[in-house]
Amino acid sequence: MIRHTEISAIDLRKKIKAKEIRFGGNKNLKIYGTLNCPSGKRMKKENRVFFLSEKEARANTYRPCGCCLRKDYNVWKNSLPYCRGGFNNEAKGGPGYRVPAS
């Protein structure tokens, strides 16, 4: 993980071009996404971190962005036992849970 405040603009461009940086994240929200994500582009420089891979981001306990990594985000969200607004559909006994037809 590389903090945006700890890398020069030139080194950052070199690492992106060399594919040494492929994902960006928000250190306060613990969310990672693609470098061209509209949500990620709006974050403050002091909150931005960079990762080589999704594996590195997840190892640092970051979750996928719901904007640019929608599919991964939905997988992550549905793996939680409880989501905002109630239990997710896979959590047995939660609102919206349906007993499978026999």
C-alpha cells in the first residue's frame, strides 16, 4: 500500500504506466476501486492510497467500490450476515428470506 501523500506525481505516473499501481482506495472508508472511478477521483489526496492488486487491497481489509466494481461489491455485500436496512436475502430468517420450494 502506497499513500498518495508519500509519492511524487512523476513516480506515481511511472508506477501506473508500469502497472505497479492498479487500484486506488480511501484509507478512511476502507474502500478500493479502479483508478478511473468517478467516486475515487473525488476523494482528497490525503485520504487516497494505492494498491498493486485487489488481493493486496483485501489483505489490508478494504472492500470493493460499489460504483466501479459493482459485481465484486455485490458479492462482498451479500456475504455479510447483516446489511443496512435488514438482513440480506441469503441470511436465514432475515426479512425477505424465502424458504426454498421443495
